[in-house]
Amino acid sequence: MKFRLVFFLLLYIPLISIASGKKDFIIEGKIGNSDAPAAIFLFYNDPVSNRPVKDSTVLEKGRFVLKGTIEYPVYAKIVYAFNGDLQYATAGDERQFYLESGNITINGRQLFNAGIKGSYTQELLEKYF
């Protein structure tokens, strides 16, 4: 009986540690053809600490890449600032989506109607709502 218990503990502990924990995400995209100082800002709340997270990158010919780690899917907001300053961004320059681990692509002429691929949760939301 003890052998079985020890066996199952040794088997499941590595599986649990692999299943939990933060995983990488990469958001790649192209919005229009803007160059720096135009920037993309990413906002979300960390699902574990519930603290706000903000990241940003400048655009190069409309292209951008954001990288990070996340433990669970979260609702996030991405904002386009044509001059790199959030103060001048408008409601039409943002898009909300589900951020999760993996590769996510965001492409379009404008951010508010850009296509988002790679987020399973986002694809379910768009399919049923």
C-alpha cells in the first residue's frame, strides 16, 4: 500500500508542476504602416497577483512584437498611440482580447477591427458572440 502511494506521488508531482506555472506568450502584429514614435501598449491584470501589467513597443513599418509570460488566460487591452503617447490615443485605437500562452497574431489596417488569431479563448468568444 505504501509503495502505491509513493509511486503515485512521484508520478503526479512532476505532472502538476509542469501543468501549473507561467507560460510564454508572443504577440506579433501589423497595424497600418506607421513607424516610431508610433507605439503599441498592452495592459492586463496578472491573474495570480491581480496587479496591473503594462508593456509597450514601437512600431517599425506597422509591425510589432510583444513577449511575456502568463499563467492563465486573461482579458487584455492593446492600444495604438500614433505618437507614442497614450494621452492622445482614442477609443478607436484600442482592442480588447483574451491573452493566453502561445503565439498570437493581430493584423489589420486599424487596431479596432484587426483580426486576432492564436488565442483559443478569443476565437471561442468571436465564434459564439
